[in-house]
Amino acid sequence: MSAWISIACRRDVVIRALRVAVLVGTILVAINQGDVLLSGTLAPEVIGKIVLTYCVPYAVSTYASVAAIRAP
């Protein structure tokens, strides 16, 4: 497990995951919360959903990067 975390925390893996999260997360927020953002009625639960929307592509990208690095 510590080897996996060590790879997941590598600078190149983190930067790649952040780039993916910003791009994919922004697209998903626009699709899922665009109407709320445009109406200007941003409730606390919507902010939580937006944060989680960015976390998902970050986690998926990190997992894929670590799996690719560890593959034989």
C-alpha cells in the first residue's frame, strides 16, 4: 500500500491528475450544475457537489496513472 501511495504522490502523477480534474471537472460542473450557477442561487449543498465533481476525475486519473506505472 505504501508503494501505491508513494507513486500516487509523485509530482508527475499529481500534476497530470490535477490537469484532468480541472478539464473534466469543469465540463461536468457545467453539465450538472450549470443552471444553478447561471441562476445565481448557489446553496451550500451545491458547493459540496461541485467539490466532489472535481475529486472524481482526480481520483480516476491518479488510479490509472499508478496502475500504468506499476504494470509489468
